[in-house]
Amino acid sequence: MELNWIELRDLLTTLSQTDISEVSLKSGDFELTVRKGGVGDSRGDGNSDRTFSVGSDAGLVASAAPVAPVSPPAPPTPSAPSPLANDRLVDVVAPVVGTFYRSPGPDEISFVEVGDRIRVGQAVCIIEAMKIMNEIEAEVSGEVVEVLVKSSEPVEFGQVLMRVNPG
């Protein structure tokens, strides 16, 4: 079973947003167990060689059996600075890897357009990750001055989606 870093990150992100408390994946010489809310490997059999925490509150703990060495993930490619980028603008960034959608459905109007006024907590787009639609909410009130991604395009973690002039 091959599981790359992006798929692992997507799996852990999705699990952190659900009520699932434990998931185990086993295939050949690969074994991955993820437990939410626990600390360490509770099996007590000493077979866990690695334990790590994921998330800001370390609410997920994963244990993995030995596997072949894997190269670390490449750092996200930074978005090219746009002509409108300046110190005053606030970036809306992708919190997960997935597919960007400007509207809630194919035949529906976009959440926001350039020139629209938005408020904190307002949905500004959707990112689909692992078949889950994640509404992305504005963290600042202001005017949308730039949308950098087209609908249905893939986005990376931390990629700038749009820019807002606060105020």
C-alpha cells in the first residue's frame, strides 16, 4: 500500500473533522493506526516504533509500523506575487489540499466576486478534500480585491486563494 504525504495529511485533516475515534490501515509490511484524543499507543504491545501528534491541540495521535524510507513532502510552491499584493491586503489561504470551488454548485452564483464586501465568518468558497466539501470562511471583513484561483482548480495547503482589503 502506498500512502504519500499529501494523502496522509488529507486523511488526518478529514479525521480531525469527524467523530471517528480510531482508524487502522494494514497492508503487507505497512501498518498505520490513528487515534483521536489519545496519547501514545494504547496497545501496550511495544510494536509501535513511531508516535506523532497532528493538529494544533494534538488531538490526533498516530502510530506507524516500520516502512521503507519516504522522502519528506516538498514545501508548497508559493503563489507568484500578484500586481495587487501589498502589505495592507489580507490573504485568504487554503487550509487544506483539494479542489477549489467559487460557488456552492455548478449552476449557482459565486460566493464572492471582486468588489464584494464580506464580513468575518462569511463563506467565500469551498474546497473539496477527500469528497468532503469544506466551506472556507472569511477571517476578516473588507472588500474582495482579487480572486487568484479558478473554479475546479486544485489548490495546495497554504496557497493564496483571494485577497481582501480590510476595513
